[in-house]
Amino acid sequence: MSDVLARRKRLLGPHVTTFYKEPVHLARGEGVWLWDTDGRKYLDCYNNVPHVGHCHPRVVKAIAKQAATLNTHTRYVHDGILDYGEALTAKFDHDLTSMVMVCSGSEANDVALRMAQAVTGKTGVITTDNTYHGNTSAVSQLNSSKTPIGGFKDHVKRVPAPDNMAPVGGTRAGQAAAFAEAVKSAIAELAASEHGLSALIICPYFANEGFPTLEKGFLDEAVAAVKAAGGIVIADEVQPGFGRIGSHWWGHQKLGFAPDIVTLGKPMANGHPVAATITRPEILTAFQDGFKYFNTFGGNPVSAAAAHAVLNVIEDEGLVANAADVGTYAVAQLKELQTRYDVIADVRGSGLFLGVELWRDGKPATEICTAMIDEMRNRGVLLHSEGRYDNTLKIRPPCAFDRGNADLLVETMNAAFEAVQ
């Protein structure tokens, strides 16, 4: 392993991310399982990229078949992207019938910001103070984890992210109104500046913020304020999309608001680099009028085939309903576990996107969370952390996860808590 890590550092740089104190050297995957180069088997409770399960045979077949037939750039006419686009946009309401296909969620959000600029003629953006939307030059200005070279620009205004343990405004009941007031203040600041309001961009599950428990209608007042001010609402569905949350295909449906633009990424093609920006026809036209944009690989025939296969598998295997059923079961099991360990302050989630938040002596138990992640890894279950203080165990497995897998997760977590405490 030391030789591999040395090569990785030399080739990819000293700060390229690896998980766990002892990184996992993976060799293969199947369904919800991964194997390392020593043959050890792990239950994957973290990777949302293989949305329908690692190496799903139908996705593999679709990729291989199209790769053996044709793959080229996107300036030729090909039915594959059109067939997929029609199937994908059929999953949306609010006249979201047009799309730009790209290769990553970062690109999708970059395009979305430019769409908003084209429609509004403004450049100001509102986001939360604990978010992540990608790593292009434009979207890195939205992130909270690392200051870009030259510092953050003043066209971005950050509002406090909602939270279960420390709600905006001080109470869970008053959090929606307090969040909306913060958005209104940001709108006013941008209106008084040279930037003006272009867009509000949010993950409707607030995934990187720690996915607090929010009810339908939470964003109604904030969204109404943005639209009244002439702004565009962008829903970043890279993490909650494609039925992961169980109750709906998309996070914005769960909260009950109408976005103008939706961005998609990670789980879209089960690991093949596919992403998209979905919007209304008039917004796409304004973007194309205002910007010269072309993506060599976005929507190439193999990518479209991979993404279409994923869409079909989700439908044919009932994975949205599975996420709802197994997620509800897992939450109940985790809440029972909560009764045994005082360090578990909150258990929450929707579908197969779950969290176990840890606090000790009135403070976020970040060190315990870190220790739990490594203890779980050592016991053969892979998960990670999330939230402002990285004190929430983040559980986000492939959507083929079943109740037996949930039992193994909870049994292992119980043993890990006993060992760590």
C-alpha cells in the first residue's frame, strides 16, 4: 500500500483526497459490495455514484454495445441523446423540457449560473454558508470549505444553512421564516450593489449542509422572494436526485417548489462521467444567445446509452420505492440504536440518504465521528461524515440496498460504538 500511495502522491499531488486513516485499495465491485486488492469484502454505504449498484449488468451491456457501435463528439446528429433527453425530461414538471448535457456536476452548475446571468442580465448569487456546488472557477466561489485564490468575490451572498441541532432563528418551528428573511436581506444587498440578483442556488436536500429534516413548503417564502425580485431558482439535484430520497424523484418535489433550472450529476450514469442542466426552453435559448457554449463529450453516444440504461433500471427494478422502504426501515433501526448511546443526538433521513449526528457534552462530537468512520471501515462497512462540523455519519448507499444490508449496517455500527466509546 505504501508504494501505491507514494505513486499516487507523486502523480496526483500531495493533497488528493483519500478516505480513512488506512485508505481502501479497491479492486472490484458488484451491487452494494466492494472488494479490495487483498480480497476483503466491504458493504458500501456511501457511494451514490453507482446509483443502481456497482457494475450493474444492464448498464455495462449498454456501454459496451454502444462503444462497439459508435462514439464521437456531439456535433453530429445522433438519436441516442434525443431518446434519453425525452425520457429524462419526462420526469420533470414546470416545463423543464430542455437540457444541456455535460460531464460533471461542476460543469452543470457552471452552465446554470450562466443561464441565470443570460436571463436576468445580473451576476449576484445567493447560496448557503455551508455548501458545495463543484470546482470550476465560477462555482468554487459558492463553496465554503476553501477560500479561492484572490478571495471570495462580493457578488456571492451567503445565508445561514438550516440545521436540526442549531436551527436558523433559534427554533425548528421558526426556521423557514428566518431562512427566508436572510434570503430577502441578501436580495436587498445585491440590489444595492453593481451585481443585482441573478440566482438562488441550493441543494433542495441541503446535503452538504448536513441534510436537516425539512417539511414541504420550507422554501416557499424564500423562493417567492427570489422570483419577485426577478431572480432564477437553481436546484442542485446532484445528490438527492434520481429517486434516492424515496418519496420523490427529485428533492425539489419533496419540498414542493418549482425551480427554473435543475442540475444533475454523480448518479446519472452509474459512474460514467455524465451530468446535465435541465431548464425551460426560453432559458436555454437565452443562454445560447448570450454565451457561445459547446461541450465535446457532453451527451456523446456512449454517455447517453449509459445514462438511459440507468433510467430504465431505476424504473424496472422499482428503486425509488425500494429507497423509501429500506430507508424507513433503516431509520427505525438507527433510532433504536440511538436509545443505547447518548452520543447519538439525532437520526434523520429520507429514502437512502441517512444521517446519525453525534454530540458530546453539548458540543459536536467530531473526533468520535472520525473514529467511528475508521472503526466501521475496519469492520467492513464504508461510510463517511457530513455537516458543518463533520459530526454526522453520512449513509448514502447504492439504491439496490436492501433490509438485510441495513441490518448489517446497524449491527456493525452498534459494535463500532461499543469499541469507540
